[in-house]
Amino acid sequence: MPALQFELHHSDISTKARAGKITTDHGEIFTPVFMPVGTAGSVKAITQQQLLGEIKAQIILGNTYHLYLRPGTAILESAGGLHKFTGWDKPTLTDSGGYQVFSLAANRKITEEGVLFQNHIDGSRHLFTPENVTDIQRSIGADIMMAFDECPPHDGEYNYVKESMELTHRWLDRCIKRMNETQDKYEYTQHLFPIVQGGIFADLRKQSCEYISSKEAAGNAIGGLSVGETEDVMYAFTAQCCENLPVNKPRYLMGVGTPWNILECIGLGIDMFDCVMPTRNGRNGMIFTTQGVINIKNKKWATDFSVIDEGLQNETSNFYTKAYLRHLFAANEILGLQMASIQNLCFYTWLEREARKHIIAGDFNAWKTSTAEIIKQRL
């Protein structure tokens, strides 16, 4: 199996920020990169044409748990994998379902074998193991597959988090073994990323980084952060993980986060991000712009006929007004949810592209500081 290629183009002098390129069989990904979340094979309210066009997405996510339940692996295999099923011909990444198992705490049981859980749709019971989660992701056909892991709660006690981390490591070994025993299902190469765990305990995080680094995978992910801990704690453990993960492999921080979180973590050495925030918050009226954060439901926007975001150059941001967008929300029009999601995703992908430009230009730290102050203010 050929290795996923990662080229490091530039490293910032005053921070740990990096600009690079990941090459997969479905194309190139320029980093740092934000990956829109398409949980069930769809980035909510967004078409593939919009993702490719004004949003300029380079890679999108699918979720193993949700795609396993619907439409199921038989249909995905019949279609030729998720790429052909959805019409998305650029890179994809699948989460292992470990986080969904974490979020289903009341309806699951963790054992050495795997996780027995109750389907949230119809109540049926299913077992996820490192082996069948690997097989499911083979059937989905993601370019990048995540190892099955347990995500402990942020306030878990030391002994529990240690046992959880060690279980994640044993499950990783089983995922790797299964990968080596099976073939790529479609006509391109799939790659497995291990996941660092260890909660908010420095010694455990170091152990986990060292363990997964020893596997020499194509890339490495950091899990178990942005699950309730403070921002400062998240930054501290992200920095520690980056210091203990290979320089020559992409680093993926899972589930993070706000635009200012992302800027800070780019400065710590992270290359890849995903988060449901731009679409989920957008559908609830929170709009991220180059001038700051807007609650579009507020009455103050009812007569604001300026465009949604003059700082972004795309069809939605520079065409529709804040007043019109607010009207759509007030009238419960579906178009409002779509426009808000497009705006927020355009903003997130723009932010990553700008970060890359400033890393290469050598002024990333100053740009990050000034930009974060602007984009986090409430308008």
C-alpha cells in the first residue's frame, strides 16, 4: 500500500504553523484545511456543486456510524462507494464512529471486543469492533479512515482515562491488522489514521502520542478535545500533542471548533480540522463573517440592507443582504438555512486559505492576533 504523501511547504518562524500539501488518489489537499462535515453523506443544506464552487471545499467527512445505519454498506458497495453514491470526486475522510459511541453513553456498553450500542433510529442493537468498523469504512470507501477509539469524558478520572487509552491502543493494533488483511475495495488507496487519546493528563497524552507515532501511519489525529474542557486546556494539550507527533505527517485535530480556536491551533501545528459548527450554528442563526459574529435573528438586522459579508467574494455573501437573510429566518424559509450554511462554510474555508497565505508570507502570528480580535466580536 503506497503511503499517503505529505509535503511540508513552509513553517512559520514565530509559531508552529505549517503550510503543506496532502496527496490522495482523489486529489490534493492544501493545508491548513477545514473539512466540512457530511455526516450521513450530505453536508446539510449544501449541494456538491456549492461545495466545489463558492465554498471551495477540498475534502469532506462522512460518519461511519450514520452511514452504516443508513443507507447501509450494501447500497454503498452497489453504488461503488461514497464518492460515486454522492457524486463527490474529491478526497473524503470517515470518522470511525467512536465519537458517536461516546455521545450515546446511555445506550452503549464497552468491552474488550468492542461497543454494543442501541441504534438511535429504531432501537435495534449492534456491535462495533475494530475489525468490522474497518470493514465498514472499506465499504464506504473513504480516502482517509479513522481507527476505532474510545473517547473518554473530559472530566474522567485518571485510572478510567488510562484504561480507556490503553483500550484504544489495543483497538488500533486490531484496526491495523485488519487493514493489512484486507484490500482496498475500489480502485484507489485507503489510509488509516490512528487517534491520540489520554484526556487532560499530560503523561497519558505523551504515552498515546508515542504509541501511535510508532505505528508510522500516513497521518495522525488528536481526539478527546473540545468535549467540554476550557479553551486554555484544549490549547495546552493540542500543543503537547503536536510536540510529540511526527513533523513529516499531517496532524488532524478532531471536532474543533470556533474560527478563533482554529487560528490558535494552526499556530500550534495542526494541519486538518473539522467541525459541525458552521452548518449547525448557521441553521440556528449564528453567522460568522469577516467583521465578526452576527445573530441574524436580532431585530437590528431587519433594515440592514448591506450585503451579508463584504469581505468574502462569493455569490451568497456579496449578493444577499442581512435584512433579506433575517426575513428568511423570520418566515421559516428553508433558503435562509441554506444561505447561512453557505456563508459560514465560505468563511471557514476562506480563513484556512488566508492562514496559509500568511504562513507562507511569514507574518502569520501578527495576522492571527489581529484577525482573531475582529472575527470573535459580536456585532
